[in-house]
Amino acid sequence: MSCQTPCCCTESFEDVTKIVAPKSLDELLKQLEKIFSKDRVNVEYVTALMKAYKSNPEDWKKYAMMDQHKYTRNLVSNGNGKFNLLVLCWNMSQGSSIHAHANSHCFMKILDGEVLEERFDWPTDSDSEASMSKTMERKHTKDTCAYIHDKIGLHRVSNPSHAEPAITLHLYSPPFSEVKCFDEQTSHVTMGQMALWSINGVKSE
């Protein structure tokens, strides 16, 4: 399955069956930089490549910075300008708002724990003050990988555990810094900034 959305990632000729599993996060990043140096990228291939990397805390622990009040976004790489790679840290029972992805591709790999993904339809103009329509709910466990794009819908990600944190790896292509967030009960939209908690393992000012 190649990308079917008219964005930066479209069909290319990488063969999913020939993926060599990255032995480390650094090796995964090098392969991603090579893939995203092109203008045409196969979504299925990127998803399979990220899934093939087996999570090792020694690779990502320096990016895993938690906060007791909110989930954190920790930049691993700017990805040669074509993508951002981030580690997101979800303390117990923390979650995002329902949000879009600024017409970018979003790949999410679970590094530790598990997360709950809920998908929603886009609200229509006639749905003012109407609640959001949920289309899917799925738990993702360690070393699985998920994909979403605005053509598919909106989603919300959360850590359902009351006892264990969760760590996820996210790739956004192209990168974006502002996001639309939606109120589940009213469908009202607000704009939010994609703030970084840390950059390359160093806490942001």
C-alpha cells in the first residue's frame, strides 16, 4: 500500500519485503534520512521500517523526559528538513486533545508501555455545538506502529494505565509547529503550538 494522499509522501519503489531491521535508533534515523531525501516515499515502507526497529531503552532513554502534569514532546532529529522525529512521554493517565496533523503524515511507534488511540470524523459546518463522532478505538502495544493523516481523520492519543508510563516515537512529514485541537463535546476548534520539552536530550528553556 503506497501513500494515497496528495502530500509530500507518495508512491516509491522500496520493497517492504527487503527491509533490514535497524539495530538501533541511530540506524533507524539514518535509514529515514535516506528515504526522506527523496520526494516520493512509500507510507507502508516507512511504517514497516519503524515497526522493524525493536525498542531498546538504551537508545532513547536520554529523550524520555517525563512531566507529572502533561505529556512531553522531545525532539530527536529535524530529519534533514523533510521530517521531525520525536519521543513523546506519557505519564500515567495523560493524553492529548483531539487533533489534526496540518496535512502532514504521522507515524507513531510504541517504545514502551501501551497507548490508546481514538479516531474521530472531521466535524462539518452544520455540526456547530455537536459532539465529535468517534470512528475507532484501539490500543497499541510495544513495538507496534500506527499511521494517520488528515485524510483519514482526527485522533487522540492517551496512556490508559494508572500504574505505568508510556513512551512513543513519532515521525511527522513535513514538520509542523501549529495544530488544530477539537473539543469532543462541542467540536469547537482552537489552535495550539507544538512546544518542545527538550531538544536532543537537553531540556528546553
